[in-house]
Amino acid sequence: MTSDQKTADPRKVATASAVGAVIEWYDFFLYGTAAGLVFDQLYFNGLDGPAAQFAAFGTFAVGFIARPVGGLVFGHFGDRVGRKTMLIWTLLIMGVGTAAIGLLPTYDQIGVWAPILLVVLRVLQGIGVGGEYGGAVLLAVEFAPAERRGFFGSFAHIGVPGGLFLASGAFSLASLLPDEAFLTWGWRACFLVSIVLLAIGAWIRLSVMETPAFQQVQDRKHLTANPVGELVRRQPRRLLLGMGTRFVEGFTFNLFSVFFLSYAVKEVGYDKSTVLNAITVGAAVGVVAVMVSGHLSDRFGRRPVYRVGAVAALLFAVPATRLVEGGSTVGIVVVMVGGLGLVYGVVYGPLAAFWSELFDTRYRYSALSTLYQVSGIVASGLTPLIAAWLVQRGGGSLWLVAAYAVAVAVLSLVCMALLPETRGRDLTVDEAPARDAERRPETANA
């Protein structure tokens, strides 16, 4: 067996995709954790109480607003030049931006320039992870055999709970320091570790070949000059409904990992180490759940497995908010394991393969990037802000947040019901000419 063949082993490629994705999401989620615990005190301390928290969550959302820019730019070149090259660039952008946050002076040191530079670096993070997602998924999915595409595709998706596991674990260790040391340098160490992870991720990704599906399109000279334009022209319905299926996934993750973290510590009075530890455990369970649900989608189909997770999200909404408000250590662990681990993991696992199978190869990178990043502005990035606003409207209670969670789950279930089952699709076949057929009820409900 040649070295190229070894590199092309789907298991090794999927592992390379997972490692790179975990590193990228570790960088991105560090910011969310810091926004909930640190940034309002160090970079927005010129504001009072809730205003400082809103500002910190606002800069968190900026990263999601920047993600479509990265998705469009790197998606375009990923469909024109290739998946591998774009993944190297996104890793570099993310690593440099994250390390720079770890070195950034505070508001007390440089005044208004501190929050301004923080926003600029958050934008860099958003651009990096925006271009990362589509390439990481396609690296795993386009190398995988059709009958195991759900399982190998889930390797790219463990980057999210895996990155959260590392980020919350790093902050959990740093929070053991005295408060002064934690605010002075402890949180910064978590960001500076990114330099080491960047080197590891770049080395791994340089060893991976271009995907066979893209190579085939390139060899046949079927590349498109305008991937996004062709996507919007040929498969707009799948793109919009695919965005809808993203809502319950993005909302669930950021509600539990970002908003509940801040609310539990600052409003209910949990110790921050307790909540961070609960998130770490939930994220670890999520890594396993993502892979298991991806595997089950190869056996039972993408839609049935996804529906189980989305219905669980709907049913868990009210109990989760009540448990957070209860102030119990056992309760917060149940919330994070149930929400971040089981609900999120089951929903997210099948989606790497499902979204990839919805679209044609020559604009698939752009399709996944557009679907994931554009919908992510509301589904993910604005979740902490929306939840904080709903808490104020609800008189400090989480009941409106629970109602919103139910609405999000219903929206995603409806969108999934209107899309076809994709398990087993041949990724080398252009399905766009048949797009009108999928509008028929018997196809939409297959």
C-alpha cells in the first residue's frame, strides 16, 4: 500500500478532520466562555451591570455575523481550488486571532481601544470558523463509503462538542486559581494554548489528500465559476429548508453552553467551577452521542434520527429551565448532560452527511458554508442576546426562554419533514435537474 493510499483511508481522513475541527472550535468557544465570565469585567467595565453583559454577548454575536463572510469566501475557493488548501488557511486565521485575544490589553489599560480590538479579533475568529465548517465536513464525507457516510461525517461534527469540552475544561482548570489571578492571567493562558494547537492541526491537515469527489469534478472540468450563484439558482428550496433544520441545533448548543452558563453563575448563584464542570461532562457525552447518532443514521436514515433529537429538545425545554432555576448541583449536571450531551448530540450527528447529500459536488462547499453560517447568525449567535432579552421580559424567569425553545424545535421539525431522505445518495451524480420532483408530496415525505 502506497503512502497516498494510507492517507486516503477514510478512518484516517475522518480523524484528521475531527482533530482540526476540534482545534478550530476550541478557539471559537473560548470566546463564548470568556464572554459569559470575564469580558464584561475587563473590556466593558465602563458600563453598568446588565449593559456590560449585553455588550459582551453582543461581541459574541459579532463572530457569528462574520462567519458567513468566511463561509462565502472560503466556500467559493473551496469549490474552485479544493477543500484541503482552504482548511489550512482557516486554521491559521483562527489560531492567530485566538492567540492575539490572549495578549489583548484591558479597558483599564488602553481604554476604548480594548473593546474595539476585541471585536476585530472576534471577526477574525468568525471568518476562520466560517470557512472551516464546510471543508472539515466534506473532508470526512467525500472520502467515506456511501454506507458509512453518516458515521465518518460525524467525525467532523465532534469538533463542536469536542472543542467545547477542551474550552470549558481549560476554563474550569483556570477557575481554580484565585479570582485575581484568574482575571489577570489565568483566562489568557487558555487562549495562548491555541499556538500549540495550531501547529498540531496544520501538521495533520498537510498530510491529507484532496477529496475524491472534488478531484473527479476537477478532472472532468465541471467546476463552476460562481458556486453560490449556481446553488441559489438550482437548489434554493433545499438551501432554505436546510437552514431551518439548523435552528434547533444552533439554538440548543448556545443556550446551554453560553447563556445558561452566565445565567446560572450570575443570576442563580452557582459556583462557576460547578457549571463549567457540568458543561465539560455534557460536552464529553456529546462527542459520543454525535458519533452514535451518525452511525444510527447510516442504518435508519438521517431524518428519523434527527427527529428523535428535535422532539427531545422540545420535551426537555421546560424541565431544563426549571432545573437551572432550582440551584441544585445535580440539576445543573442533568441539564448539561441532557441538553449539550444527548439532545444536541442526537440532532447534530446525522447532519454532516445529510447536508452534504442534499447538494451537488461542484458547489457543495459553498452550500454547506452558506447553510450553516447564514442561519447561524440567528440560530446560534443571537441566542444569548435573545435569551437575555426574554429573561428581562419574563421578570427574571426563564419561562419565555422555554417557550422560545419549543418554537425553535417545531420550526426545525417542519423543515426536516419537507426535505427528502438522502441516505445512500451517490455524491458523484448531479441531482439538481430533478429538483422539481422533490416538491411532489410523495417525494417530500419519502
